[in-house]
Amino acid sequence: MSSVLFQIENNVAVITLNRPDKLNAFNREMALLLQQQLDECASLQEIRCVYLTGAGKGFSAGQDLAEIVATDGPTMTQILSEHYNPIIDRIRKLPKPVVAAVNGVAAGAGANIALCCDIVVAAQSASFIQAFSKLGLIPDSGGTYFLPRLIGWQKASALAMLGDKISAEEAERMGMIYKVIAGEGFASATLQLAQQLAQMPTQGLALIKQAFNQSFTNNYEQQLAVEDQLQQQAALTDDYKEGVNAFLEKRTPQFKGK
């Protein structure tokens, strides 16, 4: 069985991390395969949203430490430059929304891969752990970048240094994630969210993502210029025309992602 499962349902690419016996901890094979599948999501026009989740009881426990200590295991340089950094870069640059459906524990790199996604939803039983400090390491996979921007400097510093286990409800309260979805219908409810995004104006959503990415380094004047530029692009899309016509005609728009 592949360590990452991939299927397309109603214009949604469903990507499932699939090492459930290891709580979906990453090894080299799994990291490289996830990169390949994210590339496929970028290239296939029929895919209009990506849904990332984990098999079994966990989302991802982060790096498989057994691989690191193996005689022929990857070095830390390889783990970051060849495994995790390319995953983060692909998710942020993918011109389609990425939903992380955190079904269980998300620790270390597993937590930060989830947090770099556009919308993060979590099951009530899920938890988030910046486990790095307990190994003498720093948060990687974008953790030092995204976490303080999501929850503020003080909370991010505390979580990174103490390595506290944060429940899904607490993660929602502090603004780390979008929403907790309770009950046994987590998978169907979160997939429905992804399918809703897949029926929206895909290019418009991609431009929102691009604007947010650029806002991390721009001052407000630069960001106003970015909004001006990207809004002009959005106004040229077929979906914009359809949205306006549907509004004026008082009907439900039929977006095509073009």
C-alpha cells in the first residue's frame, strides 16, 4: 500500500497520509510522494481544491525518528531541504485552496504542514504539538513563520519552547485553526467543505492566496498596490462575469474555475 493515497472526487484531490501504524510519521518516501502529488494537483485543471488528511487515528506525528538514526538515513539537511521545505513551498504556491482535515494528533512537522494550509479544520479528538524542543530542536516546516502570525508572539514562543499539547478546541480559541468539527461526521463534513471550495471561482481563490502570501512582507501601501493588481486580474476571469450576472439575475452562479 502506498504511503500517500490519492484520488479525485468532484474536483477535489483527496490526499491521505497513509502510515497509520506510525501515526503517519514522515519518511523520505512519503515526503517525496506527497511532493509529486501536490505537483499533480497544480497541473490538473480538473482539480479545484486539495483535501489533506491522515489515515487511522493521527494526522501526522512528524518525522519518523527511526529513519534518522538508521545507518543509511537522511541527514537533517536532506530532511529540511529535500523533504519538508519543498512541501511547504508547494502548498503555499499551489493556485488552489488546500484544506487540512486534522483527524488526530498533529505533531512536529506534521502540525506545521497542517498550519501552512489555507483552511485548517480539526476533529474534536485532534491535538497539536510543537514537539521539537523536547528533542533539542527548533520548529521547522515553517513553524517559526506561521505560528507567531497565527497566534501571536507570546503564545507561539511558549508553545515552541514548552512543547505543550494543545487540544483542538484550544487551537480554535487561540486562532491557530479555523474550526473544530465534533462528532463522527468529521470526514464527510470536512470533505463537503472542500467540495464547496471546488465549486467556487478557483482563479479568484488563487488570487486571494497570492495576496495573503505577499502581505507577509509588504507594508500597507505595497499591499494596496498588490490588491489593485490582483483585482484587475480577477475582474478578467469568466467566473467574475458569471458571478455578476448571477447576482443581477437572482440565480445561483455556476462557476467553472476559469
